[in-house]
Amino acid sequence: MINGYVLGESLRPGAEFAPPGLRVRAVKRLDVSASVAGGQPPLWTLVEWEADDDAAHEITDALAAALEPAHGWYADFTAGDERVVVFAGKVFRYRRGDQRGRAEAVAYGRSAGTPEHQLDWKE
């Protein structure tokens, strides 16, 4: 089972994130005004989802196509023992706990404009 989330505000205008097999678990509104970075909205819509393991590639492709490139938005999830971190048009996959793989994804996030304090996905 794959579990993940995507922020509604991280999607490009007009984009649709609807890969086959995706099931929405919850939708929450979060006030992040205390830690928001330049250009990001103070309220976020968190869409928690799940899917079967065999949907990982479709979900990854759908996220890479739908995410807004501005502000370094990303989404991440775990598929088995693999951590998947998706930016607009760029995907990182590494074994959970692989510090080199994580460092590559973090470095890319910095270069894409992701605020430092948001490069905190769990392993």
C-alpha cells in the first residue's frame, strides 16, 4: 500500500492529479502562516491519498506533470522500501535511509526554490 499526500496549492493552474487507482483518505486545511515562505499561500489544502503498490509509476508520472514548478513544490511518498520525491518534471527514487539519495533530492529542492525548512520529508 502506498500512502502519500499532495498540497492543492502545489498543483499548476489547470492541472489534474487523478491517476488510476488513487483513493482519497482525507482533505484538511492547514494554517501555515507562521512558517510560510515567500510567494507561498498562508493556508494549504492537504489531500491525503492511498493506492496499491502497483500504481507507483502512474502516481509519480501524474505528480511530475501536475506540480507547479514555482517555489520548489514537491510531493513525496513511500513505495515499499523506496522513498519517492517528486518535483515538477523531476523524480528522485532511493532506498529509505540512503543518505546520498536523500541528499541529491534535497540539493535539487534547494536549487528549485524549496524553502530549507520544507525539505523535511520523513524516511
